[in-house]
Amino acid sequence: MFQNFTSPSSPDQGPPRLALLRTWMQKQGINGFIVPRADRHQGEYVAACDERLSWLTGFTGSAGFACVLEDLAGIFIDGRYRLQVFDQVADAFTPVHWPETQLQDWLITNAHPSAVIGFDPWLHTVTQIEGLRIVLAAADIALIACPNGVDAIWQDQPTPPSTTAWSHPESLSGESSANKASRLGTSIATLDADAAVITLPDSLCWLLNIRGGDVPRTPIVQCFGVLFASGAITLFGDPKKLLVLSFNPNVTVQNWETFETYLQNIKGKILIDPTSLPQAALEALDLGTAKTLRARDPCALPKACKNQIELNGSRAAHLRDGVAMVNFLAWFDAADQSSLSEIDIVTHLEEFRTATNLLHDISFDTISGSGPHGAVVHYRVTEDTNRKLDTDSLLLVDSGGQYRDGTTDITRTLPLGNPTLEMRQAFTQVLQGMIAISQVRFPMGLTGRDLDSLARVPLWAAGKDYDHGTGHGVGSFLSVHEGPQRLSRATDVALEVGMILSNEPGYYRAGAYGVRIENLIVIKLAPQLPSGDARAMFEFETITLAPIDLRLIDAGMLSQQEKNWLNSYHKTVYTKLLPLLNVATAQWLAQATARI
């Protein structure tokens, strides 16, 4: 099993660890300390040695942070985690709804005048610190860089990962590393810069055509890099892990410890992305003579816009993953559900993926939420929380696989017994929103913000909504949550051909049930229509292949156009998967994809 069910959360350890941190703060002469979820690479997943927020508070969500004052400790969590946080943290920590409440506003309200708040400059980006400092300075609150307080008190902190990186072949990447570096180097020169500092590992792994095992679920190797306009790259990390690059004449590898000095001595005009660059790196650059220019990470958009080889690989991965999903769904329907637990669901689904013989890892810990657990958006079942499946309710299963040719992410909501009419109506409203995104045509230049509301209209009409974005970007055997592309009200990035996104509206009734339906979609050029003008239009291709449960649909709520989309999708699922299934599963799939 890739997934385990031990609880990484220790709420009872929170208060004594909080006391130790406050003693450390007193010795440092500071009144507060910020503890982010992120590591110095700002990734969603972090190595065990960087799980500072979880170690201190017990909270295991993929986003959030804590701020510890002398008499108050706030833990800032977004809408995905507002149920989970109460199960994982002790009363010594006060949950704060974020981003509705910003850290600076909370500090102005709760910190005393002239307070000094410490932070680790390697764990916060330039944008985060600059915005915070401006507001706090006006309120006479100082923000200072200092050593990391959690590291100072974490006596058994794990050692950094040491897995060796490996090559990601051009047959899967679709472009040589040298060509990528040359192409991006030209774009750097176009911006009148000499080099760019890159600190996101998935950017560097994409650029260098390498993969690694430094963090769970995402095949990256942690490193920093400087890409020059010439196409040359200086990489900073553990040389033992980066031996695969010894044959690349464009790449020079140096130890981590030389990074700050290197930045202090670099010359010319240097591009930085303030949304990902650690504050400490900017301070190192400021000590030298380099002039910094601000722009997006030069790898971000090229990485997001997959080439045809990457897209074909993703389609192949989804075909393989679709077979695993259908085998799982057929097994689930035939099983004695009253005897199954949430852990049983995770275990069996992973077994079906493993049976493909091509699964590298799961792309995130499978979410298997029965009844009220389905309303916990990022619920992770453990031995402590595991429960038998509910009756007359819903089971939400969100899962994915990491294959060498692609990354998958799929959510299906399944019936348990006889779900209520309310549940079926909510399911149908979520399905209508997903269909709206799936079949939309839209002009070039729009962002995910422009489309996000399409998925919410059916829910809004019923007085409902959900507290997460409608979709995130997905990488090519990289991060299952890839930026900068999103279907969200919180993005200004234009959508482009080749981007892979999730399409996953949902609805969650706390303490009762959750609904989410998720497919992955690819942006492509839409054909010209006889009645249209010459304006370039985009559309989505759905690449996820698994049936949507017909038993949960209130067909009377669907328009004929929505029924047509669902029937067409199910026909595609059946046609593509049929040759790969055994007879019994093929018969099950025929029923599961029957016309509505």
C-alpha cells in the first residue's frame, strides 16, 4: 500500500509543544512567531522534516498556517478544512477563517502595540512578507526575520530526504531539456534580463526532464536553480541526488550551502518571481550588485501548456486509470457494503490501480468519506476515524494515480442504500455544474475566474454553494495540483491550449453528507461554427473515463442538452474501456452507462 492509515495528528502534543515555542520566543525577544505549512519550495506536499505546522498543532491540511502570540495561538484555515481542524487541534489553538481574516488584520487586533513578530525568511515568499510588513508597520508592529522556532524545539526532527533523482525521457516529456532551456533563455532575454532564479522544484524537474522522490505523492527532487539567457543552468541541491545531471553539459550542480553566496555575487539583471521566491533569497540578492526584475516563473506557463506527447501520455494514463476505476466500481456494487469500512474502500481501489503494473504512486491520499465524513472536503481516513459505511447515504471517493506518462485525479460519489431525495437533488445540481463546464465554448483570453461561476449556477439557484475552487491545474507526472492555471475566482491567468484542469464542483452539508464529481479536462481549439465569426474559441476535452452514477440523478431536473452530454460521455467511456475489461465487468459497465 502506498497509503497508510496511521494518524499523523497528535492534538494532545499541541499544548506542551506550544509552551516550548513560547519559551523559545521569550529567549529570542519576540512576541510572536509565524509557522507556515509551506517549506522553502512552497509546494503542497512537504518532506517529513518540513512538517512543522502538523508537528506543532496536529493540523494536517495541505494549506494554512499558525501564528503564535504570548497568550493566543491562531491557526488559519480555508473553507476546505473548517470541519477537519476541530478534530485535529487542541483548544490551545484558535481556528481562524482565512482568507476572510487576513493575518495582518488578526495581528493588529490581537498583538499588543509595538509587538515584534518573528518569521523564518526561507519559508515565506517575497510577496507574503512585503504585503505583511507594509500593513503592520503602519500599526507599529515589527516583522523580523529570525531562526526557525519549531526547528529549535523539535528534537527528533527527521533528516532531509535522500532519494536519487532519475531521468524523465523525451519519449514522455516531448522535448529535450536543452531545447527547453534554450527556449526559456530566449524568453528571459526578451524581458531584458540575464538570468532567472527558480525555486519551485516542479518547474526545475520539468525544465531538466528529471523526477525524484523527495516528497510524498509528487515525483520531484528538491532544488533551487538559476537559468541564464544563454540556456545554461546552475542547480543547487544535494549533488548525490542529482547524479543523473552529470551528463548534461548545460547544467552545473552546486551544494545547497553555496546558494546564498552565489546570489550575493551574481551580476546583471535577474528575474525573480516574488510569489514563489523565499524572502531570504531576495535579501541575499540585495546584498550584491544584481538588479532584480519581477516576473512570473519562466517555467510556469510552458509547463502548464502540455505538448502533444504529454497530452497523449495523459490520455493513456486516464485510459489505464479508467479500467482500474471501473473494476473498482463494479466490485463495490457487488460487495456486501454493510461489511465495508472507509479503509476497505481505499485499500481495494489502490489494489485495482496497482494491478495495472504501471502505478508509480497515488497522486494524493485517497479521500473515502462515508456520510458525514463526505462533508469534510479533504478528509483522510485513519485507523482512529475509520467507520463502517453508512446506510441510505452517500460515499465520496476522490483519488488519483501517478503514472510515468500522466497524473490522474477523479472523484465519484456513490449511493449507499437508498439516499434521500435531498441527496439526489444535490448530486444532480453538482452534475449540472460539471456539465456546464464540460460543454462550454469560450473565447481566447478568458481566465478560470470567468468560467468558475458556470459550475455554481445550479447550486446558487437552490441557495447552495461550495468553498473551494471549481478546478485546479494538473501536471504531467508532476503535481496533481499544478499552477498557475485554475478554474477559480482567485485567478487572473488566461487559459491556453494544452492546459489540463480538474472540473470538480461539489456540495457539502456538514454533519450529513458530501457530493463531488470530478473529471479532468484539456483545453483545445474549438472548431469554427457556420453561424459564428472568425473569433478564436476554446473548448474542453474530457479525458477522465469512468461512469457517473445514474442512480443518484434526478433525471427530471436535467435539460435535454444535459442528458445529451451525459449520454455522449457515457458512450465514450463504454467504447474506450470495453476492449480492456473482462466479460463480467463489461456487462456491469453497459448498465452503468445506459442512456438516460
